[in-house]
Amino acid sequence: DAGVIQSPRHEVTEMGQEVTLRCKPISGHNSLFWYRQTMMRGLELLIYFNNNVPIDDSGMPEDRFSAKMPNASFSTLKIQPSEPRDSAVYFCASSLVGQVAAYNEQFFGPGTRLTVL
Amino acid sequence: AQSVSQHNHHVILSEAASLELGCNYSYGGTVNLFWYVQYPGQHLQLLLKYFSGDPLVKGIKGFEAEFIKSKFSFNLRKPSVQWSDTAEYFCAVFSPSGGSYIPTFGRGTSLIVHP
């Protein structure tokens, strides 16, 4: 298995532009997580999906951020409009969550390093 | 809401020294506990995990962690560190919320091992 795939790996954009980050989870996994990592705030959970349905988006900073999971093999995180404070590394992770939550190990992608000028 | 505290933000050791990184969480019920490692420029990888059973868990690369329920702790240990252990270490807790399990990560501990 190729693991969790994220694209692009690096993104440099200007303030006000729309940014779309993409994630392909591990085949067969039923949960997907988006995280943001910064020096100041560490690793923050933004949103996660179970069976393609958003379960908790309380970590999404504001309305400029949106995430979708149209099918089990693809998810996007969109920032519109982007701001310099959005600069961070964004990680996607996937997991197989059983009914007794015995499979909560998350597999992380390589991350997307976003720089907003 | 669940919180996870990693008390050591930066640790500097010499090779062969012993390591213990603290992790405390706030939820008092059933939790799943994890330690992840992030080597420079790489993504997070699982070191070890605890779901139930023996509270002393052994992971990869000689790491182990002990779950002490009464102290809400899950400290990471290694008897003798190597230069290659230089990395960021994250404690994570999955706890129930709204019919599912929610992950909460600690802020991380940066470990530098001098050769």
C-alpha cells in the first residue's frame, strides 16, 4: 500500500488566493483526519470524517476553511481566501475505526507545507 | 474536552542516557493511548499504543510506555537513547465523544540527542 497520499507537498500562494489541499487515504480505512501543525500551536485537529461524513469540525478555525470527502478515497481541505497566518504544515491521516474503537491507530501522510505571502 | 499535557517541551541528552517523557491526560474513562514520533522533515509515525491489558507497552526501536490509570499518565521511556532518536515526540489520546472517538494530541516534546 502506498500509504496516505497528499498533494501538493509544497504550496506557496499570495494572500487572498484560494488554496486546495488534497488527500487520498489508505484503501479500506473508514476515518480521515485533517491536522494543522505550527510552531506556536503544535498539532491541531481541524476536522475528521467517519465513512465520508464530517463528525467533528470544531477545530476548523473559521468560515474560510472548508473540507469535503465526496467518496472514501478522496478528501479536500480548502482555504478561501488564504491569509499569511494560515501558513503551516497540513497533515492528513486515515484510520480504521471499529465499533469498539480498537483500531484508532492513525497513518499520516507526508503533509503539505503551505506558505501564504 | 479532553486535554493532553506533555510537560517537557525540549529535552537534550547525550547518547546512552536514559529518557523519560511525560504525558498526562484529563479524561477519566476508557481511552486509547498512543505515542507518535516525527523525525526531522518527516510525517508522524506510530511508536506504540495502548488499548487494554498489560499497562507496560513495548514499541519499536526500544521504546516503552507505562499506563498508570490512577495518575492519568502514559509516560514514554527508553533506557539508552541514540543520536538517531533525535525527533519530535507526540502523545495522543483517543477518547469518546458523541458516539465516536476523538483524537487529542499533546504539544509535543523536542528531543535532541548529542553523539
